[in-house]
Amino acid sequence: MNTFTNTRKLHATPSAVFAAMQDPARLARWWGPSGFSNRFDVFEFRAGGRWLFDMIGPDGKEYPNESVFLSIEADRQVVIQHTCLPHFTLTITLEPSAEGTLVHWEQVFADASFANAMRHILEPANEQNLDRLSAEVCLGNVPSA
């Protein structure tokens, strides 16, 4: 199995959730598992745009990342292709709901053996990522000045 799917209800509108994805300062605050921070070098938030950044672990180790935004539909969906190892495509879909927004997070790895070997890390990391998104959107965090 090479696909990881997570769903989260957020008490915010799809436009509020999308705003936390398109603003690089806000995205840098919530992207990644607990304890990680980010340093963005290139952030071209448009279809075909590049996203080059380092994720910095709690121990200070840097993890270079290279991605391309395959498609972006405002307030609805962002599709990201991770172009360095490990290769995966992440689709984040925002669905309006009575409570606010249902976030669908689907990560599909090119290498099923890698995905299975890393499942014990990837499953909780994706939940932590959604925890951080929820905190950014729902707990009153605002963009940096």
C-alpha cells in the first residue's frame, strides 16, 4: 500500500483554511510534524510553481525538500508533487461542511516498499501536520506582520 489518507474537520471556512496554505509565512508555521520548523527558499504558489525549502527537525537537522504545485484551485484543492526523494503526490482537498471545512489529505508514494517501511512514521506525522494546520486556522493565529 502506498497511499495515506487523513480527514479532519476544521471549524473554519474553506477560504480561511486556503489562506493558511497560500501565505508562505503561515504555511512555514504549520507545515510538517510536531517539533519541525521550515525555511522557504522558493515559494511560487501557482500551477507549475516551485517550492524549495528545508524542514528543520527538533534536533536541528535540515531536510531539503523540492516540490512543484501541480494544480491549485482557490478555496478547494492544492496538489503538490514532491520531486526529490521520496517521491510522492499530496492532494489537499477542502470540502465545505456544516461545521466549516472537511480537509482531505491524500499522500501517494511512488515507491510502495518505502511507504510501507515508513508507515509507522508517516501516519502520525500526517496527523501532526493536520493538528498544526488546525491550530493555525482555528486557534486565532494570524499572519506575521
